Amino acid sequence: LNYRQVTKRTISCLQSLIGDDNVLHDPDELIYYSGDENPAGISAKPDVVVTPQNTQQVSQVLTFANDHRIPVTFRGQGTGLSCGAVPLYGGIVLSFERMNRILEIDEDNLVAIVEPGVVLLTLREELARYGLFYPADPGERTSAIGGNVATNAGGMNGVKYGNTRQYIVGLEAVLASGAVLQLGGKTLKRSTGYELLHLVVGSEGTLAAITKVILRVMKEPQRVITLYVPFPNLTAAIATVPQIIREKITPTAIEFMEQELLLMVEQQVDQRMPHDGAAAYLIIRLDGDEETSLYKMGEAVADLCLARGAEDVLIAESREAQARIWDLRGRFYEVLKSTNILDTVDAVVPISQIAEYIRLGKQISKKYGLTIHGLGHAGDGNVHLMLLKDTLSDTAWSEKLPKTKQELHEAAVALGGTISGEHGIGFEKKKYLPLIASKDELAIMRNIKHVFDPNNILNPGKIFDI
Ligand SMILES: Cc1cc2nc3c(=O)[nH]c(=O)nc-3n(C[C@H](O)[C@H](O)[C@H](O)COP(=O)(O)OP(=O)(O)OC[C@H]3O[C@@H](n4cnc5c(N)ncnc54)[C@H](O)[C@@H]3O)c2cc1C
């Protein structure tokens, strides 16, 4: 791709546009902006980083970059797992770290208006002061709302509450040309032409910069309980999930994990789960406002689990007991990453096919000699397969990993699923996109890209090639 080089003059132009403080070009500082959290992924150093403080500055940077054909890659907190925030062609990284204000919490309309750099944890804490909560819950709470919207992030609450998209009612978006769009608003319904808002949600920084987000919030559920359920094997655990859903019970979250992984994590963090002697576990969170009906729901789930072979059902009620379970679950990725080289698959399959997908996954990884662990959001079919390098040599790992991943993605699609449930395509899954998107679909996507960003300056090299 034919982009202009960033020169000293480019840097001084950017400085005069948005101020010296908002332009970073020290090589040591630039390294921080060259990768994301995918340990098996690529990295690339930007030539310059800008940290605008308002929409007008974002618009000025984009107008300048578009006029000078300089690529721009947006960055939230860089916690993505698909190399989406990696500036493949160098150029400008536009980081939203300084646009991090919560602008309004509107209790009458149950919406919040926030800048894209607001960190999820900060938003949650602020909403809690009003007795409100934002249900979309990606496991990484240091991620930024703009990144969540750009990847249509999911998370553990997906079973009951869905992904980020369901909560976005309005966006301010800046096009490559610098034009500012106000999409949607505080209303909850709209039937007014093409829904550009939802084109921008999940577009991974390839269509527009998200500079303001209007999101739907809810009254915080009064009560939450967690069921921790040991099973003699993973198949029995997973096979229970569609049964729970079929009974019209909607837990907030259903996560699954295998013992091997649990023991590994327990050892690393020096903390024990209430029970770690079974081969597989389901962790089920239920929420509601009314105590009797919540416990009735808990009992119904427990009965179903026991009928499907669960060894026991442990119920955590206090905040502390539940936090211990979920905190440990939340640390799996971090622990694995610190002890092994790994890659993750973010496939999603119909819930009735999860057990089959894991069986196929293990078969495929065995064929290539890779260690694999299944972990994830069993309740919405989003299976995270963790591929570990373990004792493989570097050569064997780089030879076997792509073949294994190719087959794992093919298997998900063959079962009626897709290649990403929540992490997005980014660079990392670009080569697998044709497995799920037809030539016609890809042509439409390319045409849409051209309308939003005719010079292909926004996050080039991501999702698909032009
Ligand atoms: C331990 C761990 C657990 C995780 N668990 C989950 C999980 O449960 N569910 C889940 O969905 N993800 C999960 N993730 C992945 C990651 O946290 C999410 O993808 C998150 O949404 C990324 O947010 P970010 O701010 O870090 O975005 P970044 O990584 O900075 O960027 C991601 C993409 O969004 C684009 N982007 C960022 N901000 C903007 C903006 N304002 N305008 C336009 N484009 C923008 C970038 O260009 C890039 O393409 C996890 C990651 C880790 C490390």
C-alpha cells in the first residue's frame, strides 16, 4: 500500500494542530503502542502517537492524515486479542487514553454518555453509585469502552445480556475525511433508514473513529448467586448447558473449565477453589430481584446438573465467596500467558454443538501434537480454545499452530458456527474470514469500506485486504 512517510515536518504539523503534549514520538514511548494482548500475534511500531482530548482534535488529525495519505490506527487500551490495534503500516496511532470522561448519567432515560477512553471498570464503579449497571462484561475490565464498541465485545454475561451491540443506542463517529456524524441518540427505538450506527459497532477501527458513546444501562439486580458444579467429565458438564437453556432458565453466565487448567491456575496464584477434585466444572451465575424466585431458579439448575451426573452443586451466596470464584476464573488467561506461550481461538458454535466442537478440537490438536484446553462462555456457545506451546520447539510451534488453527476454524464453521464470537477479526483472523463470508459478502464489505474511507487510511490491513 502506498502511504506517505511520517517525517519531522509531519510531527510538527500534528503538534501545531493538537499541541505538543498530545504528540508522542520518542522511540521508547512508541514501543508501548506497537502490540496488543495477543502473545502469539504480531507487533509493529507506529511512527507517531497522538492523544487527542476532544472530537475536534480527532477530526483535525484525520483530515490531515487523509489529505497526506498517512495510515491511522485507533487504540483504546490495547487489550485486544486479534492484533486489531497494531499499526501494521506504521503511521499514526490515535490513542483515546485522554478522552476518558463520563459525560452524563441520565437516570430518567437509563443511558450513560461517555468518551471512548473510559475504562470499563471506572464506568462500572461510577454506575454502581447510582444503583445502575452496564451489562456487557468483557473479562478484561481495563479495556476501554471505545475498544469494546469497536470489537462488539462480549463476555461472561452474554447468556442473559448479550454483547456490547445490544447496549449501544448512540455514537459520535468521525470519518476519515474528518466529518463528524451523530448516529442514534437516547431513544431506544428507531426505524429511520440504514442503521449506520450498527455498521460502526464491530468495525474494528476500519470505518470511523468512535468519539462518544451513548449506552443503555440498567438497574442493578438486587441479588446474585453463583453455582459451582463439579462434573466427572467435560462432556457431561457441557451437555448440561443446552438442557438449562431449554428449560427456559436464563442464567447470567455459564462458564466451563477443565480440572487440569484449574489446578495449574490454583498453583500459580496460590489460591484454591472450594472443590478441585473433579474433571470438569460449570460455574453458573444467576441474578434477579426477588429472593424466592432466584433460589427457585437456582434449585432448578442444581437439579438439572445433578440429573446430568454432577458430583455436587456448591452455592456461593455472599459477595466475597462469589468474588473468589469469579476472580480466579478471570485470571486464567493471565496465568496461562505468564507460564506458557499460547494462542486462543474465539470460535462460537450453536450451544447444542459445544461438546462436539470441543471433541473435534481435542482431536485436531492431538493430530498436530499441540496441547489444548477448552475454557469459556459455555452458555452462549463461545468456546475459547487455548493452544499451548509447552515443550514444542519454536520451529514445530510455528509450523503446527497455523494448521491447527485453520482446522479449528473450519470445524466451527462446519458445525454452523463462526470464527469469532467477541474478539473480532483484526489481523489475526483475517485469513479465516473467507471460511464464513462469501465472495459477495466480502465485496459488499469492501464497498462499504470505500464509502467510509476512500483512501484506506483507517486501520489498513485489518478484517480483509482491499
Ligand atoms: C485477559 C483478557 C480477557 C479478555 N476477555 C474478553 C471477553 O471476555 N470478551 C471480549 O469480548 N473480549 C475479551 N478480551 C479482549 C479485549 O479486552 C476486548 O477486545 C476489548 O474490547 C478491547 O478493548 P481495548 O480498549 O483494549 O481495545 P484495543 O485493543 O485498543 O482495540 C481493539 C480494536 O478496536 C479499535 N478501536 C479502539 N478504540 C476505538 C475507537 N474509539 N474508535 C474506533 N476504533 C477503536 C482498534 O483500532 C482495534 O481494532 C480479553 C482480553 C484479555 C487480555
